Amino acid sequence: MKKIILILIILICISQVYAMRNPSAVYCAEMGYEFNVEMTEQGEIGICILPNDEKVAAWDFLQGKAGQEYSYCTQEGYELKTLSMEKCPDSFWGDCAVCVLTDGTEVEITKLMNLTFQEAVCGDDFCVPGEENYQNCPQDCPGPKSNIIIIILLLLITITLISFMVYFISIKRKEQLLELQDYIMNTRSRGYTYPQIKTALIKDGYTEKQIEKAFETLRK
């Protein structure tokens, strides 16, 4: 009873931060089973109706204490274990069920299923998977238009960068051509022949195409 009260207190505190759905109800529904709320002597209790029509307390089902054969772990071929609250750092509802994977790793069941318990509230700047989308809440979920704008911006940035690269390369080539022309004029004025100049430039790492272009420019 103390654990139930503690769970309720935690859930109430969390609900003050953001709207939250009942984890046991989410788990039951995600498994494809029917979730109902029934009135008992202890008050309202969430019930999960299993495929064999058995009714189990939804929290017990989530914690792996009831309907074990219909749990996510068992259905997926994993071993099901229930850990105490102290061993469940990721669980805020007390004891938790974990699936034991083939390598021995223990993963909390709702974490393995990637379940989310946040209530879908349009306008809170958070797009809840499976609940909100561009059609029903464009404020939280960016749509195709936003993606197109991003793509256009990226293309513009890419084109600008390429243009700058081409510009700097062209300037570098012009500078290189001027250096070659100066070298050729200086060496020719000292009596060196074209083959001698060409051989020297090739040794310095210049290509025949660069050398020919420099000579052609000087001839003009």
C-alpha cells in the first residue's frame, strides 16, 4: 500500500511539470490489449484484459507480476524478470520488469519498447512520436515546408562555398601564371633556350600544360 501511495505522489509531482499518460495503460495498449478502469473496494483500478480474457491489474502487468506469458519480454522470446524499486533507476513507478537479452543485458521493458508517456499537448514545442504530426500539430512538428526551406538554405550555402573556392582557385592560377611568365622572361634574357627553361620548370613541379600556357601568353 505504501508503494502505491509513493507511486501516486511521484506521478502527481511529474504531472506538474508536463502532462503525462498512465504508463501501465500505455504498455497495455501498446501490447494490443484492452485497458479499462474498474471500481473496486480499494477504489478505481486500471485493468488490462489479456488475450485469454483474464483481467489483471495493469500496474502488476507492467511490473511483470501478472500475465507474464503475455508480456513483451515473453512474446519476443526474452526472459522476464521483476526487479525491486532500488534496482530500477529508470522507473518512477516502483518495481519494474526487465527483459534479459541474449547477451545477458537487462533492459527495462518500456525502455526496450521505446514507449513515451508524455501527453501530446500541441504548442509545447515537443513533437510526441505517434501522437503528434505536421497535420495535427504543425507548431510542434516541422512539416515538409520547413524541410524544403532548410534544404534551400543548405543549397545556397553550398553554392556560395563552391563559388568562393572557384574564385580563390582562379586567383591562385593567375598568380602562378604571372610567376611563370616572370621566370621565363628573366631566364630568356640571360640566354637560356626554351627546352632548357621547360626542363627546369618541370623539375620544379610545373606541368607541361602550365608551361605552354605561360609561353603562349608571352607570345601574344
